[in-house]
Amino acid sequence: MILLALETSCDDTCAAVTDGARILSNVVSSQAAAHAQYGGVVPEVASRHHLELINPVVDAALGEAGVELADVDALAVTREPGLIGALLVGVATAKGLAAPLRKPLVGVNHLHGHVAANFLEPDPLDPRFLCLIASGGHTLLAGVTSHEGFEVLGQTLDDAAGEALDKGARLLGLGYPGGPAIQREAEGGDPAAFEFPVAMTRDPGLDFSFSGLKTALLYATRGLGDGELEARRADLAASYQAAVVGQLIAKLERAVGRGEWEAVALGGGVAANTLLRERTTALCEEHGLQLKLVPGELCTDNAAMIASAARFSQPAPYPEYLGWAATA
């Protein structure tokens, strides 16, 4: 089945065409430069850029795949969760494309998309597996026992891991997006130079918390003079990154010990972090588990993962979806 999928849940305008588990095209137009001056995503700015970009991105996805809209069997779009204005652009566009041709439309949960990225070629992973989703908007542990969905085993109680990295980078004057900026700076630093708290380690559950870590970095920077901050920036970045990854790994290891899992997968933008990948690799080797690392372009927001989730979801026929809204 040929699917055209749209993803506009945050600040990336995305469209993709897939044929089953095979990706024919996966176009992403990033808005990072537009939000860099603010140090984070501004919802209204994101929505306006989606309006400008969505049609050219869809045209590019269809052109790269070598198909016409009439050739598509169904469309898919992210309906939740995300920035409400951004989501509405994608939902309205998908309805506008699907309705004139009476094509069915699939509404997809963004988090299901991150899980379903693991179902795509060239090395599709079948359930049953643990999936750690860590991005700017979401951090959770998912127990995946079927292609159709997942069980939330634990999730963040406040900031997401990617959000914590963005805010940490802003405190350190490293720019946006924060994850890659902190990773680059941390390469020259000592991760043991500063002792930052790894929250929730004593809590028996699988939930996460990053707000205290962000506050600890704030106090650490305030305690240094301008010259000393410049000299210790790499150490601060390395120690902060180690604390973020440390909590993710601690909860992942706890989840591994609580179920009969066959594999571990990573999803979300933070899943591209080198330290997280290294420590997850070591964890899987220790416990004899398969490790699934999707390519970097499928870690960050993209529409191919939305198409992948749509394959295992019930499509809505025309005109049922015309009344659809989006959910933040």
C-alpha cells in the first residue's frame, strides 16, 4: 500500500511516501534557524512556517517518490500530541488532499510514529521490545508487544530530556538546538568535573524528571565568574550530558529487568546522542538483548515514521475524517 504521510507536530515540516515498509521519499524542512534566536520553539512562528512550507514539502515528497497524488492508496497525518496550531496545519492539509479524491485518511499518534520507525526497512524490528523515546517534547519508556500500539511504562513528570538539553545549552551559551550543541562541547570536557543530580534513581518506578537537573546547572553557572565559566564550559556540558543520559539509562536498565524483552530500541531526537547510544549498546550487550538503532534521520521528527504507524492503524473513509480536529 502506497501511503503519503504528513508530520507537523512541532517545528519540522515533513512529508513522506512509503510502500509498505519501504521508504520512497522522506522530506523534512527544518525550522531550527527560525527558532534559534529565541533559544527554543515558538508555537506561533512554527505554525506560520508550516503554512508556508507544507505544500512545497508535499510536492517534493511526491516528486522524489515518483508518484502522483492519485496513485496514493491512503494518506496519514499526525493528530496528536504536539503544538495545536502546528498540528492543525497538517490535519487541514491532509483532509484537503484526501477529500477531493475520496482517499482514506489515517490519524496517527506522534509517539506511535517514533515506535513505528523501528518497523521500517532496511532492518525492521518486530515486537516484542522496549522502546525509549527521548525528544524535545516527550520522554517515555514504551513496552511494544504489537505493531498496533504500545504500553507506557514510564514517562517524564516535567521537562523532557531534549527540553532539558535545550535549556541547558541556553544557560551555557551554546545555541539551539541544544542536544547537538552540548554533545559537541562535551567532547572536550570531563563528565566527572561537576556532580549533577541524576533524579528519580531512588524512586522504584520508571518515570523521569529533569527539572531539578536544569536548576542545578543554573546554580553551577551562577557560581562561576564570566572567565571561569568560559574555561569550564566543556566540563559543564560533559557533566550535564552525563546526568541526562545517566537517568535515561538507569530507568531503561530497570525496565529491562522487569519484563521478558527481546530487544531495545531508541526513538526521538535525543536517540541520536552518541553517549546515549554507547551506553545503550553496553546495556544490551550485558543483558544479551538485540539493539535497534534507527538511522539519525528517523530519530528526529519525520513523516516516514508516521506512515509506518499508519500501516497498522484503521483508516477513516471519506467523509468521516472531515470533522477531525487535532489534540495538543
